Amino acid sequence: MGLAVGDYNSDGLVDVLKTHFADDVPALYRNLGKGLFEDVAAAAGLGILNRYVEWGAGMPDLDNDGRPDIVYMTGNVYPEVEQVLKQYPHRGPRVMFRNVDGARFARVMGAGAAGPLADHSSRGAAFGDFDNDGDIDVLVFNMNEPPSLLRNEYAGPNHWIALKLEGTTSNRAALGATVRVTANGRTQARAVLSQSSYYSHDDLRVHFGLGASSAADSIEILWPSGRVDALKNVRGGRVVTIREGAADKVL
């Protein structure tokens, strides 16, 4: 169904979240390196909810604490189903799991959890900072009704940094690049993707929460061309433009 990538456990490797149909839980594939992955969904706490058909998904760091959270949309395929099987409603909740410690997640929004958002039969979800206030927002595409724009109003003390990459030898949008940011003793990895979630396109700027740190200790970019650029002590709280081969000239 849906797909999301992110480094949920801060080990510098990109992990994969895959949503599923009703009566199954999402799969959280932990990247073990060397092409090996392990499904840790149950151990991570995602197995408590399997009632809904799951669609668009993302692993945004919603509170900028440096640990990516999990968000996915739900909604049954056919509205007629709930007329016969009440346990499978056509409209479902927007589900959110907060990353507790880099290994476990706690549900904070969805069936049986607190949350002010109405249920919809949703499909796509695009993640990005549309209002440029330093936190990740979500645009949700609903069936047979207007989309929903969920504005993140996080106002806590955590810091952030976003990177806009410009390829030269690589493609201009830097699609396929992997970025690793180190701050507070943790390294996070994110990939620049042309498509993600489900029929959706995220903000091409890669966003990292820095927690209590106001700067990234280091930034490493592996470009699609194979080139590696590195930066040290980059101030956060802003969008930083980095051109391939010119990491010493932050724009």
C-alpha cells in the first residue's frame, strides 16, 4: 500500500515502513546493512492497530527531537463494506505513532487515542514544511472530498535544520542522494526521493530535527554521482542550500 523511508533508530541507515491492508499491521523494516532488513513492527509497538486499510505513510520528525515519528492514512476501499461489516468502516483515522526512544513507538493519534481530527477515507499523504516555520506539515488526499492540510504547530524548544541540495554532476534535484546529519551524539540519515508515501511527492528539502542542539555537528552528503561532500558545525534554524562539489560554500 504506502511506503515511507527514514532512519527511525538513528544508526545512519535508512529504514523502510510499508503499510498494509485491513487485518494486518504495517511492516517496519530495520536496515541491518549490507542489503539485509528485519521486520521489527511488533517489537516497536506498531502491532496494536490492524483494523484499517492503510495507505499513504511518512516518517517525519514532527517534534524536531531527532527521532522520526510514524504517520499513515487509512480508509476502506469500498463504502459498501461497512454496511455489512461494521468493524471495517469506510472512513478511518489519521494514525500517528511517536518515536519514544529510537526503538519503540507510542500511539498518540488514531483509533482509541486522543486527537481532534475527523475521520476520512484517505489515500495519499505528502510531507513538507509548507509554511517554512521549521516543522513538518502534512497534505492528505481524501476520496470524493477536498484534501486536508494538517499544519504542524509544534512550539517546543527543539531545533531543526533543512537542506536543499543542488546536483551538478548528479541530477539537478539530487534525487537519490543520501544525507547524514550528526547532532547530540546521534546520526540521522535521509534520502532525497522523487516519490514517496502513496501517489504523493514530499518536499525535496530534507528536514532534520536537532533536539537541544542549535547546530549540526556534521553533515555528509552521498550524491548519486558517488561524490561525498562533508560540512562541519552548520548552524540550524534555517534552510541551507548545498551545491554538489561546493560544500565549503553554503548558500
